[in-house]
Amino acid sequence: MRFFKHQEQARAQTRRLLVLFVLTLLLLTLAVNAALALAWWLIWPFAVLGQSSYPAYFFHVNTGLTLLFVLGGWGLEASNLSAGGVKLARRAGARELWSSSRDAEQRFDNIVQELAIAANMKPPTAMVLAREESINAFAAGWDEDDAVVAVTRGALEQLTRDELQGLIAHEFSHIREGDTRLNMHLSGMVFGLEMIFNLGRSMCEPNDEGDRTLLALPGIAIKCVGFLGWLAGRLLRAAVSRQREFLADARAVQFTRSKEGLGGVLRKIEQLAHAGHAKMRFSHPAVLHMLLVDAGDSLSRVSDGWLATHPPLTERIFRVYGRRMPPLPVTAQEQAKRSGMVFPE
């Protein structure tokens, strides 16, 4: 795998998408002004007879309120996500390791410490999603001091040491590249864009008597513009997330100097997806875009769409190996572990 080339491509594409994010906010502000200007002229004969122009500071107020809703919503959502990586992981169902009594969790902790030394990073807090039998993981936190790496019980039981190392190296990349912080900011921005849509919807709602006021007309305009802005925000956030997954895959190969580690993880997940065992039982909305692979059916058509937060597994595997690779069956020993039998490490 030409991991340096793939890393630069992913970073360049991310920069372009972030510029589009800023342009989306600017276009949304212009669209809100245009929509309200049109609505003003439509209701003007009934609302302010005798006035031949817009009220004073009409566009200034519209622009200010639009930015207030978007940036205020972004700040509100970001504050909800900034409680800390450990608290967010706990909300997602993760717990601290029982490394003194569980060999698999001790192995996980050892790998985290080894990769932290190799990457010259502060070791993140290692946690496990003990109720999840699928193979998955996520990283959370604003920075290295707040970082958490959580893996599922299925990953601990069904992956070899090299594969688990590749999976954890992928999550280390998200921390090192600031992806956890970026994802939280983008989620906040999308929430802010959604607030514009919610504002328009509330303006369209009837009063207690069941009648709609003159606010319904500008409300429809704001609702339409807000929906388009929210949709554009979600599309861009998903596109950024897919590029960061490609970047993390390349960084994982660089960290471990092996494509078989992460490659084996992705191929096993593909095999489990074919068998219908890749879906997670519980997926907290705040960490959906932070997971190693999509929490649902990774082979579904929906996961390959523009709103998908993760690239298709087949494309990720192709980039890791440089060629098509078949799914990797889970061994008989690993299948037995899925059934509850315990083998010595």
C-alpha cells in the first residue's frame, strides 16, 4: 500500500470539503436573505401599506439571526459532546478494562501501550464494548489528553494480535490527526444548520386557534432553505468522514508496517456481514460516524450512498492491498468463542 500517497490524497480532499462547508454556510445566509426578501414583497401590501422598501437593517438582521442560529446550534451541540471522551464512551455502552482478570483485555491494553510508544503519543484510555459481539471500534475525545479507544468484545475474541493491532492503529490515527475533534465540530455545524429548518417549521405551525399567521409565508421560505442547507451539511460531513476513514486506514498500515493486520480486520468484517453478523446491537448516535465500520449492514446499498459516513468495505480493502481480496473466514476457534466457549490464549 502506498500509504503516504493515500494520506496526502485524503488530506487534500478533506481540505476541499471543508472549504465547501464554509461556502455552504455563506450560500445558506444568502438564500435566507433572498427567501425572506421575496416573502416580504409577497406580504408587503397586506402588512405595511405605504412602505416602498425593506425595513431598516433588514438584511443585517436576517444575516445576524441566521449566523446566530447556525453558530449557536454548533456551539450547543459541541458543548454536549465535550463532556469528555470517557463519558461519551460510557454513554455508548463502553466500560473500563478488567485487564487483571481477562487475558484478551490485557492483550488489548498492551497493544495500546505499544502503539502509543511507536506513535509518540500519550496512551488513550482503553475501554471495551462488552455487550457487542460484532467487530468494531471507535475513538473519542477532543485531544490526546482526553482520548479514548473503545473496541467491541467481538473484536477482542475474533481477531489475532496483529489484526487487533491494525484495528487499534486505525483508531490511533483518528486521534493523531484530530479526527475526533473535527467530527465533533462538523456534527455541531450540521445541528446548527438543522436549527434553521426547525425555525422555519415552527413559523409554519398554526396557533392555538388552528390559524396560521403571516409568519407562515416567510416560514415556508426559511424551512425550504434550511432543509437544503441541512442536507448539504450532512452530505459534506459524510464525505469528510469517508476521507478520514481512508486516511486512518493508510496511517494504520504506516504505524504497523503491515497491511495484513487492518486488512484482515476488514476482510473478517466483510465475511461476517455476508453472514448477517456485522450489525451492532446498540449504537449511540454520537459515535456512529466514529466507528471503524458502519454500525448497520456494511454491505447494504444505503451504506454506499452519499450520506454514508464510511466508504464501502470492498473499496477500503482494495486500497489496503492494492487488489481485490476475498472475505476472510472466521476460524473454528473464533466461531467457538462466539458460541461461548473459552480457549486459552
